[in-house]
Amino acid sequence: MASETTPLTANGHDSSEHLRRLKSYQWWAFFVTFGGYFMAHFSRKCYSTVKEQLQKEAGYSALVLSEMDTVFMGTYAIGNIISGKLGDTFSPTTVLSIGLFGSGMCLFLMNVSLWFDFEGFSHTLGNFFILGVYFLFGFFQSTGGPVGTAVMGNWFCDKASIKNRGLIFGLWTCHQYCGDITAALCTAAVLQAGYAYWWALFIPAITNFCWGFLTMRLIADPVDVGIITDDVRIRMEKNAQKAAAGEAIDNAGPAPITYAGALRIPMVAQYAFAFGFFKLTNYVLFFWLPYFLGKNFDPVTANLIAALYSVGMMPGGIIVGFVSDLFGGRRATVIGVFMSCLIVFLGIFSQKSESLGPSALLVMLGIMGILVGGPNNIITSAVAADLASHPSVKGNNKSLGTVTGLINGCGAITASIGLLAVGPLQAAFGWGSVWLFLIACTATGTLLMSTKIYSELFPPPETDAEVGLV
């Protein structure tokens, strides 16, 4: 008889057939969810690549463009928390599709405001309209991360996938960088070909709609097509125990986890806050590096050097995922090592950044991209999947979206608040104080994970009962 924490192992042909069907659909689930999150980054990056045109040709002020970013960050952070819960409560496929259709519609409405020159007709109308659209855009954009991660967790749940979860999710999280790079290339192609800049917003609007229709046909959960996974077997065994005891059986499936229930899972709250400090470090480097480097280099060189940081982030998730798999899923320990190395690099950067040449800066920022990108990517994917597989919720696959949304949403809120300190710090004490601020943030995030790191390095001895279950 299996316990709550021990998956049942089915025997015979049926088990092999269920596993074969599960494995055969995994690549499609990976492809569709990867593409959905790719579309999210493709959409928001295309907007950022035409900011200059929005200001010079459409007439929007720098203040309004800044307010658009602030509004987006706020609704995106809150939307992550809400979307994760919606994905666990309702059909994840529906939630993902609504996010894609909504993002496409918001981009289309932005184009409408440009075609009919709302800003030229009335500054009040133009500003209010585009801020309102971007307010909604943040909510729609927030569905891809938590809900896409939940769908991935549903399908990559066999023993081999769990063993390689870090590498699988590390590869999957490359969607954001692929989307960012594609957006830059798309905008460059549009402008170089002599087309109107608004095509850079219209193209992602169309692709979002197309991918939304494709996502509607995605099967979000193996059980929807009769594939019996370990989680389903646990629930079946629980129902059998209830039936034997004369208790009523609920065949509606597991109830979605509550926010309070998700926060009661060990380490969820700590990871949510730790991720906020790590995300803040990433945001500061991502948004402020071109400005900082522009003091000593021309704009083209400064942006090229800063781009190496983003390039380094792409393999970071793959490296952290692969290494953590290699060490038995000890992800907190690997993340802790990466963050400790980052502290050393930030310390060197605080002392030597203004005197280093382009070649040295390229190497340093590439390595820093790996050190920052790896933990950031893995915490909101593989680590979230690990947390949602905790014994306290074993057998309930309607928890991963909520857990991922809480970590990502709380992290975005913490990072957004922390960003407010960068400008005043730099103005009052210089750039050295900003790098020291990032060192403090990185150290704080790592310390919040210290209990998990300790438990991974020095696991408690197994009890006799646990040994008997192995």
C-alpha cells in the first residue's frame, strides 16, 4: 500500500503504454509553451525597441514612456500571482490562450492609436489610452510564466524527466532570450527596409493571435487524455482507501491549492523573497549598464558591451540546471555557489569598472550574465517544480502555477521597489555605492536560502520508516 509520499508503480503493459504516450507528447508541450513565453518577450521587447520613434514621431513624452514601464511592471507583478492561481483553478490552456489573445489585442490597439494619431488629436486622450492599454498588457503578459511552467510540470513528471528537471527547464527558459533577440532583429529589419516603425508592433500582434489559436489545442494535463501518472495513481490509491473505509469519494480531481497553502510549503516564502533580491540585481544590470558604460564609451560600444551580459544569461539557466541535476537536484547549493561568485565579481566591478578596457569588460559581463541568469531562470522553473512536488502536496498537480506565480510576482514587486534606490544612490554617492548595494542584495538573497543549502549539504538521517519505503 502506497503512502501519500510514495508514488505507486503500476505493472505490465498498461504502465509502459501510459509512459510511451506521456513521452511522445512531451516535445509538443515543450514547443507550444516555449513559443507562448517566446511571444511574451517578443511582444514587450518590440515595444522597447521603438521607444525613440514613439517619442520623436508619435509625440509621446519621455515621462509617459517611463510611466508605461512603471504601469507594466506593477500589473505584471500582480498578474503573475493571479495568473498562477487561475491556471491551477481553471484550464491552463484557456488561461494561456487568453494571455496571448489579450497581448495581441493590446498591441493592435496601440497600433490603432498610432494610425489615428490619438496623441496628436489630444495629449490627454493619447496618454490615457496608451497607459490604459499597457495597464492591461501587463496582466495578459503575466500568464506565460506561471501557467506555462505548470503545463511543463504536468507533462515532464516521469522519473527520467524529474531526474533531468534542471536541464529540461534550463533549456526551456531560453524562450525569453530568443524572444528578445528576435524582437531586436525584427525591428532592425522593419526599419532597414524603410517600413513604418509601427510594423514592429503590428507583427508581434499577429504572431500572438496565431500562437493563441495553436495553444488552444494544447493538452494541458496528461490525465485529460487518460494517461495515468504517478500523481494520479496516488489519488487513485487514496480514493481506494477512502472507499474501503466507507468514506465518500470525490472524482472531480484535486482541489487547487490556496495562496496560504502554497506559502506553507517549506521554502516557498524564502525563495519568493530571495528571488526578489536576485531579480533586483538582474534589473539594475540590465537597465543601467548601457547608461553606466556610456560615461566611458560611445553609445554603440556601450550597448555592445552591455549586450554581452544578456548573452551570458542564456546559457546560465542551462548550466545551473545541468549541474544541479548532476548533484542530485541540490539546486539551492548550486545557486548559492553562483551567487557567492557573483559577489566577488561585483566587488571587482565596484573597484575597477571605470578603468577596465572593452575586452576585460566583455569577459566580466559575460560571466556575470551566466552567474545572474542561471539562478534567476532556474528558481522560477525547476525550483518551483521541486517545491510543488513537496510531500505535503504530493498527488496534487494543481499547485505549481500558484507556487511559480507567487515566486515570480513577489520577486518582481521586490525588484521594482529596489530599483527606486538606484538613481538616488548613484547621484549621492557615485556608482561604487550602486555596486555595493547589489552586493548587499545578492548576499541577502543567498542568506534567505541558507537553511535549504544547509539541509542539502547535511541532510537529516533517514528514519526506519523512510528506509523501508525506498
